[in-house]
Amino acid sequence: MAALMSLSSTIDLTGRWETGLSEKGNVTGVVFKSDSTFEGYVNRKPFVSGTYTFNNEDSVLSLQDGGCMGIIATYKVNFFSNADSMRFTAIDDACAGRKEGMQKLVMGRVKRLIIYQN
């Protein structure tokens, strides 16, 4: 139990997260930046941006984007697979389109590939 509590308090949301390839051949992703902004994209084409806050203690994400007329949303982030994957559960989101899309997302952390040359 203590190990799980310490894991949840050290999760870093910043970075690139993506879905797997959909049936239609799309990859949806988001980049959470360290300056509390984010950019969402489909197939590397930006479609939404905004600001966010993330509470490590309870894994609650609050976000505001231009696609929902400034409505602030709050989601519980459910991490799994050693915190390299996540899904969202709505706590409060009055923007139906965003809520529907967010609750369908399962995203994995995109790790940078380091290539060493001799």
C-alpha cells in the first residue's frame, strides 16, 4: 500500500502521450508542457490547445481549452502499467464533446529513443 501511495505522488504528467492506432488509422495525442500548457493533435496535426493543472496527490487534472468556450473540466487520471499509460474519468465537464472524447482515450507515454553512435 505504501509503495502505491509513493508511486502516485511522483507521477510526472509532462511529456507526450498518444493512443494506439485507431480502426480509422488515427493516432490522437497530447503534449503536456512544464509551463502548464498543452497541445492536442490527431495524426500530428494540432486541433486543440489550452492550460492545465495536475494535482499529484489525487491525480486530478483540470484543464481549459479553446474548443469548449472556456469551460473548465476536471478529470481523475487513472494511471496503470507503471504509470506509462492512463485513462480519464470525468469528475466535472459541462462540454459534452470533450467529455465524450476524453472518456474514450487510453494513452501511453511516448518515450524518446536515444541512439548511440560509435
